[in-house]
Amino acid sequence: MSDTITVNSAGSEMKLYTAKPAGAAKGAVIVIQEAFGMTDHIKDICNRIAAAGYLAVAPHVFHRTGDPLISYENMRDVMPHLMALNRADIEADLGACFDYLAGQGFKGRQVGIIGFCMGGTISFFAGAEYELGAAVTYYGGGIAQGRFGLPGLAEMAPGLKTPWQGNFGDLDQQIPTAEVEQLREAAAKAGVATEINRYAEADHGFHCNDRSAYHEASARDSWPKTIDFFDAHIKAV
């Protein structure tokens, strides 16, 4: 069952897309959107996570800049919203999600997070900043450079507080394989479980079947690994 509700994030109203499992939830997962808004892909991810037995919530991260839904081919319209993102607002939005989930009975290790594209970077940050059950990144950028006023992922990696899984495509020109391997080496220094899955035939956005970069074999291989990672690390209720 899915729904959209409104929560307060540091004085700003933020919508949450929610999806609930058929029975009692065994945990909760926050789903962070791509750079294109609350797309059907992100809603579908929530629904699939709910089908796997978790309460899923997806915050409308661009709520301060009009909450747009942008075409995958229109990066020009994406940029103002990306440029407006900052650490304080990201932390406020994550905090609003945590507060909502706490009200539903889920906190700490009972909560996981997953993000795609832009959301992958935010998901990784959450895994470094908070002690959660699991964090999953699909092609999150900023490995060496940092984004949104955050340190680079490789810089944050040794301090990960949350078990982390990363999924990357070798054809992704935005995220060179050398940086992915740099991240793997840095994450191995963390005191939590980490893993990276690389896909030789996959490009940026390979998991989304609404994008031209969709690669079915890689998407089909990665998703069960993601659910297994959640099942292994998100603390049961």
C-alpha cells in the first residue's frame, strides 16, 4: 500500500512517498531520489522494498526549490536544484525521515537507506554520519571531489558507521573505475562490513528502466544483492 504524506523539515513542508508491506514490517528503508525528482523509478523502488517486507519512505528532496519532476534528458533544468542542495538541508531532511520512522517504531539499526545517482551520494553520507542498519549506493558521485558541501566519499569512507554496499557501472564516465577502486580501498578501512559491485557493461543510471542507460542484466543482478544486504544488516524488529 502506497501513499504520500507531509512532514516538517526545519520549518519547510516536505512530502514523503511511503510504501508499506502487506504484513508487519521487519524494518524500514529511506529511498533517496535521483537528480530528476520523485520519478516513477523511485516510487517503484519503494514498492519493491515494501514487497521485500520493509516500510519504505522517499523524501521529496527538492521541496525547497519547487519539488519538480524533470526529464532525464534535461540536465540544464536539474542543475539549479542540485546547486541549491547543502549539508544543513540534507541533514534536516534525513532528520525528518528519522523522526517519522521513529513514530512508526523504527530507529537506529532498524533503518536502512538507499540512494540512486544524486541520492547515492546522500545515502553514503548518511552511512558515515549515522549508525543505521545498512546503506546502499547506486552510482553515487563525488567519490574524490565531494558534493553539496560534503567531503568526498573516499574521505568519509574509513569512518563509515553503517554497513555499506556500492553498485557502479564500468562505463560510467561520471564515476571513473579508478575512483571506484579508490573508494573500495578506503571503505575497507571502516569498522563495518562494506562491499562494491562493479558491472562491466553498465553505465550511469543502469538500474532505471526509464533511462537510455538501463542495462537489464546488471539491474537484475544487483537488486537481489541489495535486498540480501538489507536482510543481513538491518536489525529485525
